[in-house]
Amino acid sequence: MTKKITIEPVTRVEGHGKVTIHLDDNNNVVQSRLHIVEFRGFERFAQGRPYWEAPVLVQRLCGICPVSHHLAAAKAMDVIVGAGTGEGLTPAGEKMRRLMHYGQMFQSHALHFFHLVSPDLLFGIDADPAIRNVIGVAKEHKDLAVMGVMMRKYGQEIIRATAGKKIHGTGAIPGGINKNLSDEEKDFFLKGDDPMNIDKMIEWSEASLDFFKDYHSKHKDLIDNYATFPSNHLSLVRKDGALDLYHGVLRAVDAEGKKILHDVDYQDYLEYIGEEVRNWSYMKFPYMLEYGKQEGWYRVGPLARLNTAEFIPTPKAQKAFEEFKAYTNGKPNNMTMHYHWARLIETLHSAEIIKELLNDPDIQGDDLVTKGTKQNEGVGLIEAPRGTLFHHYKINERDEITMANLIVSTTNNNEPMNLAVNHIAKDWMNGQSEITEGMMNAVEVAIRAYDPCLSCATHALGQMPLEIALYDKNNNLIDKKRK
């Protein structure tokens, strides 16, 4: 028998989850787990619906990253309508989708860093929770708060212009898009009143990166040693090895940088990726089949993408990437808190790509849709803000979806998030006779580094209070707090 600590829900993440930590008689951690406690049924909901509804239907998984599901499903439907796997769209179709996607990356990364992460950095992990939040940031660090709000707003306006709405848009359809960019919209994003223009967004992206690097230089022990452990890393990369957040081939490297998944076609992902079910979570545990459940797990997301990519195809982000890679002498970076560094480099890259696309005449083209010979199965992958997102569908002769399989970014990060929880629980709680709020937040900080979207990994319903319960070794309740 052991003592048990429960953190429910995990805060300042998208969605709902809980953590349980078991202590022995000496108050040392013997087991810790991140539980995803709500059930998601979208794979079932999709069955029986006509395939062309999928890009709009499945994005209802989430209000934070619907664009990622919208585009991943649309890419799968491109295959089904015979439009190919990324390169088969018209120039207008592909580039408008890319603009939508990079707008999503930009706004989501800004939301995560400024609203969810910065309170821990600015006020401290064990600071008073009454000020350790985005309202506290707005009061004490107004310039940073304004940057965060306006950067997110700009990204959301890009989504509105490309998808039709900021949330749950309809812009991507099987084989292409249903609108191009107007002159008015293009001019607004390029030359809008300060700060609503792309040059200001690039400037602020660089300032955000400088802020983190300065913080890192003053807090190296926290940033470098917080839940650090070796792992594999997986993502899409462009065929020439460049970072590409919209399309590419699947690549994975191990903790030393050795390529262990060799740029494979993601249509064949089932030959390489399996999923394990464990009885204490509704979220599965993916792994590379060749290396098995024990050795084949991997990380996804900004850190993984910068570990698998060979270069970034925009100048300012490439310079930042070179500095990032030099920090580990070119080896993969396995430091969990460096997710934030990688995320801000991607934010800058997204802003640069948005500017390139806005200056590309193809986004105002009139040829929006392409189709070919219809198929009965298609896979769509995209690099969502939180990592690699898999959508896989089959249809029947009546054009109804008969099978849907989704492996979302947060699911891919399930094993490393659990390992991060265990590392921090041991570092902060071993031998302690009293569990403080700061200790519990320390566990959440490790989870937040992955920017998990638990509402994508599951489907949450109802209210989720914060409840902490402490038990002795005989499972008798010692103390319980709820808010």
C-alpha cells in the first residue's frame, strides 16, 4: 500500500486530465501517471457520414486547434477524390491552405507561450496562483501581454480570411479550397495599421525569442535540467530535409541523432506505427513497430521537429535554428523545457512564411479545386502546433465513411509526458512530508511544456473540479482539498 496524491484537473492546458502520484512509507515516489479520463468517440461519430463532410465534422474535436483537424481531414479526402497527397492541388489551393495552416501555428504558439507558459517563467513555479496566470502577466508585464494578445489576434484573422471563420471554418474542401484571398484582405495583412501587419508580427516574434533566450541565460538549471531524458523524435520533413509544417515524409531520429525512420510515405504509416492500450487512460500510447513498445516511443511537436529537420527554409528562423542546434553541438535536444525555445523559433518561421505567401500571386488565383480517379481510402498528415497529426479514412460505394482513425499530437506525446511527470514528481516530492501547491504546479509545468490538447486526445464533457487527496499507506484519507 502507498500514499496517493491526485492532481485533477491539470491546469493551463487545453482539455482535462489528472495526475496520480504514489509514495512509499518514506514519502518517495514509486509511481506517477498522467490519466486522460474522458472518452472520445469521434472515430465512431464519423462513420456513416458522407466523406466530404469530414473536414468540417472532425474539427469539432477542439476549439483550440480545429484548423489542424480541418486540414488533416481535407488532405485525406484529397487522396480519396484523386487529387494526390499534397503536391496534387492547384497552386491557389495548396498555398491558401498553407496560409491557413501557418496562421494557425502562429496564433496557437502565441496563445500557449504568453497565456499558459509565461506565468510560470515570470512569477516562478511556486508563486501565488492568484497572480501566476495571464491576468497577473497583464498587470505586471503589460508589453508582453499586449504582444501575446495581438499576435494571437493576427493569426486568427489569417484563419478567418482563409477558412471563412476563426473557429470551425469551411475553407478546405476535398481537392482544394472554396475561396481565395481578396485584395482587401491581402493589403490588411501586409500593410495594416500598427501593429496589425506582418512586419510587426515578425518583429514581435523575434522579441519573444529574445525574451526566452534571455530568461534561459539566467535560469539555465531550470530550463536545461527540468524533466530532461533521452528519447526518439518523429515528424514530417520536406523531402530535402527542410522543416515543413504542412506536408512531407515521415522521419524519426533517436536520442543520438541516428535516423531510425527513413523518410517514408505517410500513406503507409500503419507499417511503421502501432498503438498500445493501457487500462488507466483513455489515451493510447503510440510507438514505432520496428522498435517495440519499450523502445519505440517518441516525442512529437516543436522540439521533435527541430531535431528531425536539417534546416529551416526562412532566413531569420534558420539563424535561430543554427543557434538552437549549436547549443547541443548538433545532437538532438532532449531537454523538455526547450520545447518553448523550439516553439518560438517556429513562431518566427510561421510569420516569415505568412509574409512569403501574402506576396505570392497564386493565393489570388481562380483555379481552386482539382480531382482525379476516386479512391476508397486516404491518409492525411499534418504538423499541428502540438505535433504530428494522423487522419485515416475509408469509404464505401455510397461515399459513406466506414472507418476513421485519428492519432492526434497529444496522443503521440503520451509516453514522454508520463515520463516527464515521473521525473518531476521524484525531483520535487521525494522524501517530503507535505505536498504544497508549488510542488503540484511543478508537475503541471512539465506537462505544459508539451502544450497538450487533451480535448483532442479525448472528448471532454461536464465540469472538472480541482481536487487533491492525500492518503496514507493503508489508503486512509488524510487530507482533501477541492476548488
